[in-house]
Amino acid sequence: MIAVTKAVIPVAGLGTRFLPATKATPKEMLPIVDTPVIQYIVEEAVRAGLDDVLMITGRNKRALEDHFDVADQLEAALRAKDDEERLRLVQDATRLADVHYVRQGQPKGLGHAVLCASRHVGREPFAVLLGDDMIDRRDPLLTRMLEVRAQHGGSVVALMPVDAAHISMYGAAATELTGDSDVVRVTALVEKPAARDAPSNLAVIGRYVLDPAIFPVLAATPPGRGGEIQLTDAINTLAGGRIDDGGPVHGVVFTGRRYDTGDRAEYLRTIVRFAADRPDLGPDFLAWLREFVAEQDQPGGRPVSAEVRA
């Protein structure tokens, strides 16, 4: 069994839900407090032992490369100020992993973005982490998925129970039980089904561990929903195939903390959660937040005082 060492992060999307902020700034560079979303994603891959990271980029994504590159002028300025703490933060991003980049070129869907990684990945299994799907570091989902891959081979997808009313926003999995309470055998995947047509309430979320057999399948997969090449369609082909055609597809059922930073309201809630958890910010921030909520709950609501805003 070949160990998984490579992670692929598709980041070519335009981020239109966050316009105008994302007109010139990649959505993956939007900060959660003071750290961009993309850094959290790379840190997750590294914690799971994946230190070879390939980002599938598009136009106007240069800031991603700059963030993980050496910033000589900035580092020199911080040294001149003896600001060792911020210098360490800047250098940490540079030292995280061996990061590579390839452009998708045309926006043909997530399946096409993953296919763009084929030359870099070669004949090795690899992980895919979506750039707007954050998993809390206290919930080692990716590590568990790698364990399942090591045990069963084939591919592994992350599944999360969702309300039936929301299943049409995801790929939904038909599954069979296994001997592990958090692992199922995936027999079929349906991309964004209507609630009445969904095989279950288990939704595919943005973590995958894929066998390299996915690449020829993706190359032969026609455009599906939305006119795009769907990764879900290709994994569905593997799930219904023979073991020697890429192995089985298993799902890890995740019930931990996930943050959808591609949704504006959830992005704001994520910032609040992360700020509240910070020992350097949490106590003062929570005190302000309690006062703010109390004021809003009063009839008519009162604006936050100038003293609190300052």
C-alpha cells in the first residue's frame, strides 16, 4: 500500500459571492481573524502528514503564491523592529510545506481541476481538500480518512449528515454499513439530488482521499450538472466498478466542527468562533459581544457606544 504524501487544493474559483472584496483578492486569502483561509487548509494537510501540496489555481491568484513565498523585504523590516513574534508568523507560512502550483486554465468544474493534478500526482494516491471548507484542528478528519485508505485501499470520501431540506446542495451517498461505526461502504453518489430522490442524508463534504485510478475516469467523464465535469460522477463510477479498477469507495461519517467559508453568513460566524477561542482576543471580544447582543435585544436596538467601538 503506497503511503499518501500529496495534497491537492483546488483554488481556481472566482469567489463571486464575496464581491467586491474578491475582485482583486482570492477568496482563499480572506482572513479568519488574522490568518487567511488557505493557510488553515494547508496546515490541516500538514498535520495529517501531507507535506507536498499542489494548488490548482486560475487568474488573479498570485496572492496565494506570494503568501507561501519568502518575503525578504517584510522579514527585514520586522527584524529591524525586533518584532520576533510577527517575523515568526510570516516565516511559518513559508515553511509549512513544499507548495506547487498549476493553472486550471478553463473553469470546467471540480473534476477537471482534480484532473489537472494528474502529472504532479502520477500513480500515487492523494488527498483533495477544498479551499473553502475548513475542518477544526481538534477534529482530525483527514487523518481518519488516511487510516481508512490504509485499511481498505481504494478511495475515501468525507460524509456529513445534513438536514434533508439541504441535501440538494451536496452530493448524496448511498451506503452500506461496515464493522466501524464511523465508516460506510459507498455504493453510489448522486450530485445535488432533490430531497425526494436523495439516497440518504449523508452529504459529501470537501475532503477526499483518491486512488490514482480516478484520473482516467475523470478524463472519460462527460460534463454533468451545470455543464461541468463533476468529481462526484467520477467517484460514482469507481464506487460501482470492480476492485481492480481502483478499489472500493468508503466514506468516513463526520460529526465534528466544519466551517463553510464560501458562505458569507457562515464565514462571519467562523470569524466570531475563532476570535472567541483566541486567548489574546477572546475575553475582551466576548465581553464586547455580550454587550452588543444585549443592546440589540432592547426595543429598537441601540448603536454600540463610541467607547466600545474604539
